[in-house]
Amino acid sequence: MSNTDTFSIIGKPRRRVDGADKVTGRTCFADDIILPRMLHCKLLRSHVPHARIRSVDVSRAERHPGVNLVLTGRDFPNEYGILPVSQDEQPLCRDKVRFVGDPVAAVVARDEFAAEEALDLIKVEYEPLGTISDPVDALNNPAARLHDYSEEGNIHKRLSYEFGDVEESLADSAHVFEDVFFFEGNTHLPLEQHAAVGMQEADGRITLWSSTQCPHYVHRAVAKALDIPMAHIRVIASPNGGGFGGKTDPFNHEIVVVKAAQMLGRPVKCCLNREEVFYCHRGRHPVLMKFRTGVDENGALTGMHLQTLLDGGAYGSYGVASTFYTAVLQPVTYHLPRYAFDACRMFTNKPPCGPKRGHGTVQPRFGQEVQLDKIAAKLDMDPAVLRLNIVEKPGALTANYLKIGSIGLAQCINTVTERCGWKDRYGKLPEGKGMGLACSSYLTGAGNSIYWNAMPHSGVQLKLDRSGKVTVFCGATEIGQGSDDVLVATIAEILGIDPLDIRCVTGDTDLTPVDLGSYSSRVTLMMGNAAIQAAERARGMIAQAVAEKFATDTGSIAFSNGRVFEIGQPEHVLSFRKALVCAEEMHGSLGTTGSYTPPDPPGKYKGGGVGPSPAYSYTAAVVEVDVDTETGWLTVPRVYIAHDLGRAMNPVLARGQVEGSVYMGLGEALMEESAFRRLPARLSNALVHREPSMLEYKSPTSCDMPEVITDMIEHPDDNGPFGAKEAGQGPLLPVMPALANAVYDAVGVRIDEVPITAEKILQALDDKARGGAGRVGPDSFPDIEWPEPFRVPPPWEGGDGNAVNKPARKRAAKMHEMDKFKKVDAS
Amino acid sequence: MMRLPQFHYYRPRDVDEAAQILAGEDDAMVVAGGTDLLPNMKRRQQTPRTLVALRHIDSLKKLTNGAGLTIGAGVTLTSLEQNKTVKSAYAGLWQAAAQVATPHLRNMGTLGGNICLDTRCNYYDQNHEWRKAIDFCMKKDGDICWVSTGSKKCLATSSTDTAPALIALRAEVELVSAAGRRTLPLQHLYQDDGIHYLTRRREEILTNIILPQAGATRSTYWKLRRRGSFDFPVLSVAAALEFDEHDVIADARVVLGAVASQPVVCAAVNEQLRGKGLTDEVIEDMAAACAKAAKPVKNTDFAPHWRKRAVAHVTRCALRELRGDDMRETRKKLARQSLI
């Protein structure tokens, strides 16, 4: 199955199966749901950044005309959170608020207007607490503690790992480069604002519709937060109008509408406005990072020590995983003989950060790719040649025990450099014009679930009957990325039928087998493999029946173009519908299942579960820039990108994912920032998101989008369905560093942080003109007390994937909720 | 979404009826396209008890050619953008109108509305909950200016695109109330106060914008903003120059937008330009003089010191374009669109 020519659907450009509904406005998003007797909910959010709640008086709100119910933190005794190790969120804050936007009460009323009016009548008495505005502030002020369960003070989590003796390598290296970088936080900005509808059936069971990427995780969180058996809850993921990781956590409003629906016996809907989406956040962590990298005289890496400091915001979210991701993928792109990292996440009084497209790996990729550019400049090497020399080998096992399959990175580099005329143009363009190269790799699905279990990560079920129709059920969630299309295409390919003969039912915890959700670029690979298994089982059953009819063996039966036939016997042919009749006669009602579980990771050390993936995608990008030296004004005329995605299941969709990543990457590189405004204590002491609106949070418009020259490189991976790897996240990663490197090529200044703005370029140009280094970026990395590292010798130094020491760990405070969590799991 | 507060809504058929309603209401505002006022009302920046809609008054939607051009205040920015006379004779106005907000907003937004656009400040242009979190400012519900806590005056920024272009073109505006009508140079409609930025009286309706005959005047409008669409200006330069047959400047008007609470007419520059040719030296001098006149404060996108640095560059672009230099590539980079 390595040649696209042998496929009839896979690899062929097609209209996506959900496309017509979307462009004609037929798709029913959560906000479009209107049910009889439905009520509306609005949340009262804290206007102070950090405070103890002394009292909440809802009496006036309860009496307000049109109000049915007012809820406060006291109505919700249980904590929840996406990771079992950080069950630190409350549907409505009980004792404390931790950022401006943290919800403290909810009003359910006949309409949003009445609910909003009633919010103004709720009186909350706050006792202000010390406010933490950034990680350094957090390190310096441990007393103003956000969570009792943090390691100490406001340190949420520290990690320390050593894969070989890096200090020894650095001491022996021809050159050691030390660089500090900063990556500013930014947010997902999906066009659809989160919305949820809760409904109680007459028998007491619950249905929740929500714009979530992960119905299964929401299912667990609702059960835990409200002590409802999972079997009595149905979560339906409505089609998402964009997710990008912003809808992968369970959210306050989802739990609140279920509770309200239970108490009132009426459907309750909550639609967030744009400001509230900024407060839900879970976006890119601001990360300060320090690289110490050794290279030999040819630019080959000898060792690297990476330190990262993450601004986590007010809650755990996926933060522990994010912290790992700021370090674990570094060895996947280029061969790195020895590697050490320390990573630390801090709590601050801001909306919680979490997973955004490229989850945690984007920031250190920026740092490493800019540092490689500096290394190439110092060694007087072509940055493309330097990279080509050190690309990791297919099938490699990295220093930190990540097993790689196919790697098309060298071809990606060669493709983009040929397309852009790199050899003739790089370093030779007139002042003000420049081009920069960067590469990256990304996971195709996290190798482990967010909660430990040995069950499949994705399940697919097929129902087939005499009508000729196939219905496919899967828990995967269509968030605009095209997962429904991949699912249908996979089934259609194997059964040799038209995609229109397949009905797709996804993201419904009552009807569909569990799929963990649309995150970590896992769906195409994991759902795809499960779908192949289910479809092949169905094909086997049909082939058996048809073989019997034609008195031949099942191996001679083929499926193509809506026909099932005996190979070499033109008259032995049935329509797919008639073949299903035969199969139903032989087997009774027809149904199959398929499931997928990722391979066991080779790393056995504690923490080795974050980073493994069934397959890794690879990308190279060249960004061209045009810089006005008087103002620093920056224009991007063109971006060249080549992405190794194993196999383009539907090239139209895959291209959309790659180019969408370029668009989002340019936003992060040029303008997007989750900036905050901190006023001094003598004034209002406020700490607020600087501009929680779509007008002032700058994200590129279509006018700002350059020409993109895209190549899809296909190095099929043995673990991927038809060889496919991911396409939705990896292509974002090289865009920011390639742009920074292009600015250096254009005007000779280094902007070691994003976003890269005209102001910063001008500042660096001024600095250079005054004889300075011509650099804008952070100067230093703070002193952090790191724990003893886990020492894991790399495979080529006799390691077996285990740590050779047992570092003592300060245990996080035991969370009493953990027991409850397990109870719900068992039910 | 954020919800509008409740209000009374009137839909008069003509200007007289509208003026009568305004005369009888002490908490009323007029609304045309609503693209500025309605979002402000959702954020509770303005909460008038009564809205008087101008959308259905046909006389406000007319463009009349005479000695010059009279544009009804209710003409949408899209119709202005599509008008051939505007594009050929008043290029600066056309370029300004074409760069307001987004196509959708220009379909609704009117010229009168853009002229009366509320001044903007990123402490003020936030919803009620945000302003409560940071504490209210003097422009609405509070008494401090967060941009400059020592300031006695509100420093909100004039962000209209069309006004600098129109002032450069020596436009006049007509105001009508139940008591009568008056005409004044558009420049005099403004004053440098972020709260009381218009000299228009509450009961007056802006009805017409009157442009003199374009004659040999060449005009242009350059807008600086982060993105090629959607954003308000962080700086704009409007210029209108009349040359005599020897390419000597007979009349000059350079107006800066988004650097004060009103459009800034660079009077000294205009004086100096008269009688000169647009040599590189003259352009340099004028660019420096404009940079001096601009006093941006920290309440828009981009840092004020950068905006001030950019004034010279953008002024130079505007004047060079009027001289006849080919500025298409520069324009494309700065505006992210061609505007031709």
C-alpha cells in the first residue's frame, strides 16, 4: 500500500464530507441549539486578580424578574481538572478567586438579558491577596500562594532529566553556544466562542452538548464534579468552529449548565462571549528558555542543556504535560548524543495556559532553530547544510528513548531551499530583504492517555445492512480539521464504496465508541487505524458470504467502485448492496468494531510517558522578509513550506492544515500576544488581560497573509494508516524561527523573542547603530533550585530506558479529591 | 455575545422630524450605521435612553455635484469607496474611506458616523467588567486618566480616517437642529479633548459634508496600522496640495490623524510649503516638522515613541506620492493593499 495509484479515494483531492453543510450554514453549532423551555445562563466573573471570597449575597439576584436560579461555589463540592495530578478547578469558585475572569456565580434566567441584569445584583465580598503577575514575581513571592498543592510557593512543577553527561560533552566541544530566548503567550482565537447546553431527561439522565474537542474527558469531568455515574451522562461534541487546543479542557460553564438543568428540570444554555473565551484561555504558555549547546567544528551537535520556565497562569490544566513538552521533543529533529533539561511551571494570577497547536514544543523549537542559525553564522556554514548534516536517521531511538519511524526532513529541507532559490539568494539579497530557514518535528498523537489505562485510544464501530448503507461510529470530534472526512475516506477505501454511502456519527458518548478526542494530532493515525481494522473485519465478513455464493475462496474476492467481485471472473460480480444482502443472510445483522492502542514506549523511566508517539512528522520552512530600516516595518512576501506527513489522505484538507499552520504561525511570529496590564498597588492594583477582544488582540487578516508555496512530502510511516502522519500542528513550528532568522539575514539584527514587531526591530537597529549587539531579547534566566535529575544513559551508552538513580521528590500535597476521582472511574 | 442595554428607538422620516425629537429629549443620541455606537452601548460606554435613527432619511444619502461635492452624512463608506468622482477628484478621501475598518463595517458605517466617531483609548474601549476590574476612567464612570494619571484632561485618541482627509480638502459640514442650521469648517467641529471632542451641540444633526471644487488639488491619505484591515489608525497623514503651472505649491494642507484627541492641522507646515517646490530637501523638512507636531500617547496599538518615529516616514511617503513618485510598492507594504 505504498503507491497512491493503487487507492481509489485515499490520496485523491476531494470535497470534504462536511463541507457543503458548513458553507451553506446548515451545520448546527452548540449556539444554534434551541430546545423547548430552554433557559439561559450567564456567569459572574471575578474582577479582582487574587482574593479570598468572604461572602456571596445572591438574594437580590434571585428575586430579579425572569431569574430561575442562582448558583454559587457552595453548590459544587467537587474539584475537577483535565489531568489527574491537577484536580484544582471548581465549577464556581468557593473560597478563592485566582484571576480576573474566574467565575464565582451563575444566573439562570429566561433570557441572557435578564441573566446579565441579575449578575449586577450579586454582591461578592473579597479579601484581597498578594497578586502574582509573572514567573519571576512568583519565584520571589512564595507567600502569596495560589494553590496549596503546588510543590512549594507558586512552583507548580519542576522537572529535571539527564540523558548522558552533558557537561562532559560541552567541555569537550569545539564551541559552546549559550542563548536565552523568550516566547510570549498567545491564544487560540477560534471563531466559534464556546457554548454548551445541558438537558435532563425525564428519567433523570443527562445530556450535554458542547463545543468541545474532547467529549470523553468532559464526560469524566462532569461525572466527577457532580457525582453523577458516567453511564447516566451523555456528552455530545457539537461541530467546533475551530479548536486549536482551546476546547480540550473541561470548562466551568459545561458543568454549571448540567447542574442547573438537573435542578430546574429544564434545558439550560450558556454561550460565552469573546472576553470570556480569553478568560478560558488554555493558550500558549509564555516560556523563558536557556540553551547551552555544544557543537563540533562541523556544526554537529555534541550535547545540549535546556532550561525552561513556564508562566502557567492560575490553574494546572494540561500544565504538567506542557512542561514536559517544552523539552522532550528536542532530540527528535536532529541527532543529539547527550541531552539534559530542567523545566519549571509557575502559578500566576492570569487565565490558565494549556495546550495550543504545537503544545509546549513550539517555544523551545523557536529557541533551538534560532540558535542553530547563530551557530551556522559563527561557523560560517550554510544553515541548510548545517541542518542536513545532523538530521536524525529514520528508525532512530533518541537519547531520551523516543522511537522514530519515517523521517522526510532532508527532503523537506531540499525542497524548500530549491523552491526559494536558497543557494543563489540566501545571504546575498540587498539590505532590507532576507530569507530564513527553520525545521521542526511533531508528534502524531500522544503515546499515552491523560489518565493511565490500558484500554484503546480510539474505537470505531461499523453498522452495515441490506440498504447498502454503512454507518460508522467513532468518538472522534470534528473541529474543522476534517476528521469526519478522514474517517469516511478510510472506510470507503477499504470497502470500495462511495463516501456518500457512508453515514458518519462522531463525538457522542452514548452512541460512539471512545476516542480520546481531537488533540495532540492523534485522530488521523489512531482513529484511522481503528477504522481500518473495523472496515477490514467487515470486508472479511462480506467476502466470506460472496465467496460462498460464487463457490470460491475469500482471497479471490475484491471490492472496488461499489462492486464486490471475484478476481478474473467478470460475471461473478455483485453490487455492494447485494453483497451486503448475502452477508446479512450468512451472518445475521452486520457489525464490526476496530480499535487502536499505541505501541509501548521504549523509555521506562518516570516521566518517560510524555513524548512517545506512534510517528513523528517533519517540516522545513523558508520565510522571506522585507524590512524597512527607517521604521523596522516588516513585510512577509512569501513563505515556502514542505511538510512530511507520511501520506496525504485528502490532499486538499492536508494542504489546508499546512497552510492554516503557516497562517497561525505568522500570527504568533508577528503580532499575537496575550499581554497583561498590571497597575501598581497605590492605584487600582489590577492585573488584567490587556485587550480581550478580537479587535485589539491582533491576529492577521487575509490582507496580511503572504503567498505560501506548499509541498507535501510523503514518507509513509509503518504505524500510520496508509502511512499517514500528522499535518495539523507540526507545520506551525518552523514559521516563527524562520522569520526571526530571515530578519537577521535582512538587516543583521537578532530578535530573540516573539512576537517580532517593527518596534523591536527598530530598537535592535538603533542598538546596532550605537555599536551594540543589535539584539532584542531576554538577558538572563533566573536561578531556580532544581531537583536531582533522573539520570538515564542514552541507548548508545549502555542504557536500557531506565533511570540509574532514584532522585528524592518533594511530593505534591495529596489531593483529597483523588479518591473520589477513582470512584467515578470505577462506576 | 454582549447584549445591548434597553433604549427607546425612533425612526424619523426626515431631518426636521429627527431634529424635533432630539429637541424634546435630553438623553438621546443619533444612530446611523451603528458600527461605532452599538458596540459602545454593549460595552456600556454610552447608555442613551433614546436612539434616533437616521438610516431612513433619504436626504442624508445623497451625493450632489455642484461647484464642489456635497455628500450626505448618511452615505455609506462603501458607496463613497465605489464613487468614481470621489476616487478621481478627491483621492485622499477615497483612500481614507477605503481603509476604514472592514468591508462589512463599511457597508453599514456612514461618512457622518466616521466623522463623529468616538475617540478611542485602550483603557476605555473595553467592556464594563474589564473597566470595573481596572477601575473606571474619567471618560466614563471614573475620574482618573489611566494613560497619564496626572492628566486633568481625557487623552483619548481621535481615530477617524475620513476627517483628516476631509480637513485637508477644506471640507465644511452642515449641522441642523430644531433651532436652525449652521455651516462650519470641519476643522472647527473638533477640539483637543478626549471627552468633549466635538463642538457639535447634543441636539444638532450632522447632515452634509461640503467639499469645494477639487480643481488642480492633488490629495492623498496614508494610514498606519498593524494589519491591512479592521484596525483603527495609530497614525495617519492626509495631504492636499495645489500646484501652479511651475510645480510650485500654491496651497497646502497636511493633517495628522490619531496623534491627539482631534485631527492635527500642521499649520506651520502648510505655511512653509506655500511657494515652494517639492524637492527632497523640502520633503525632509516637512517630514521633520510633522514629526514635531505629533504627540502620540500610550493608548493605541504600538508604542508612542515608535509612532512618533514613524511620522516622518509616512509624511515623506505622502508628499512624495503627491510629487508624482511611484509609491505603489511602499504603499502595498504599509497598507497591505494597493489602493489603486
